[in-house]
Amino acid sequence: MHLQDIPRVKNITKEDFLKHFLKPQKPVVIERFIEEWPAYSKWNLEYMKSVAGDKIVPLYDDRPVDYKDGFNEPHAKMKMADYIDLLKKEPTKFRIFLWNILKEVPQLQRDFTYPDFGLRLMKSLPMLFFGGKDSHTFMHYDIDLANIFHFHFEGDKQIILFNQSQNKYLYKVPHSLITNESIDFSNPDYSKWPALKNAKGFKTILQHGEVLYMPEGYWHYMKYLTPGFSMSLRAIARNPKNLSKALYNVFIMRNYDNVMRRIKGQKWIDWKNKKSISNTNKQL
């Protein structure tokens, strides 16, 4: 893969962000944007344990998709305090994602403010993501193709991004938002996945207090190099083409996929994975 470093700035004005990153739809890491937030100094795993330790949280790992799994159905549940103890004790593949802090722990809202990047952020959807050492997401893009601001806390997190123009090289699974789950994007086997050699994307390592902007519909792979967590704020897609794709994903694609899982079971999942390979290899 041809991965260039995501551009970095110490700080940025709204005008510069709109001109250099939002309008051209390019990612950026802002290194010192949230140092005035209480969250910058307060938010770590122990603090989350103290304010949310009794909450039952949904956990996910990197097991392959099973036809019996519902959309975003968790693989396990655990008290937050026990989960954070597990993160600190040993590597674990269990992750938390799409955990709505506004709903679960309202007091955390006092620790941050909604930044003005020239976009209308969805203030009802601040989401937290947690992971242990070496846990990772599949390469995927979000169903709503939103503009995403990813605020990282504690530890180091590896990020790999691709825009939608790279779909033909990524072994995209049909009727879904993921690439073939067998690919290790942190160390890809090019003999097995040769088209990846043509893919052009971006990379970085996020550290505490840094903010990553991911443009609309960007594919993202995230690997926790150390235990840590992040918060995402999002704004609706502005490009009419992406907005129409988002509506299609939510109201048609997702429902069609669920129906086919019920009708064909695991054969449907296996067929999609095979098609991800044959469709991509046609590009070689």
C-alpha cells in the first residue's frame, strides 16, 4: 500500500479548516486543539472507571461476521470497571464502540465543548470507543458517510485511511461497509491480497489530546497500540452524492442484507466474502 502521512497542524482556525481540509475533503490531525478542555487533563481510563464503573457496556471483538449476528450486535457485555481492569491487566480483543456518553454518563458533557469547525455537529451523538493493546477495527466506513472528528485520549492509536476512490483495490464486501475481514491492514499479505499494492491512502499514530478529521465516507482502520479510548463527533454529509449513499445504506442496503441473512444464512456471508475477492482481482 502507498500510505502517506496525514498532514498535521498544531492548531487551526475555522477558515483554514474549511479551505484546506473540508472543501477538498482531506484528512488532518490537529495536535493541540483541545488543551483548554477539562477532558484534556481529566480523561483517562481511571477517570472513566470512577464515573462509569457500574455501567454495563457492550463489547465487540474481531471475530468474523456471522449470519446470526444482528446489525452492531455486541459479542459480550461487562461492567465498565471490570472492562477497564481487563484493559490494564492484559491484551484483549474486546472493544467498546458507539457508546453514547450523552445518554449513559451526562456529567461527562461538562468536560468538553462542541467545537466550531463550520459544520453543524450532531450534539446528541457523542460516541466513545475503547480498546486494549493490539485490538483493532475491521477496515470500514460509516453507514452515514458523515464528517467525523475523532478526539483521542490515553495511549497510542494507529490509523489507516482510504477515500472511496480506492474501493476497487480494497476487497470491499458487497452489500456491506467493510473490506474482507481476513486482511490484516497493519501487516498485509500482498501474495494473498495483491490489489492492495495499488491502494493509496493515509496513515498516522494518534496520541492523547490529538484530533483526527476524517472526511465523508473515508475508510478507516484503527488499531490500539496501547490501551486507550477516543470520542467521535460527527456532522452530516454535505456532498449530495454522499448524502444519497447514506440514505441508501440506512434504508435499503442494511435491510436487504438482513433479509438475505435470514433467507440464506451463512451461505450469504460466504458468497459476499468470495465476491469481495473476485470483484477486486478483476482490477489486476
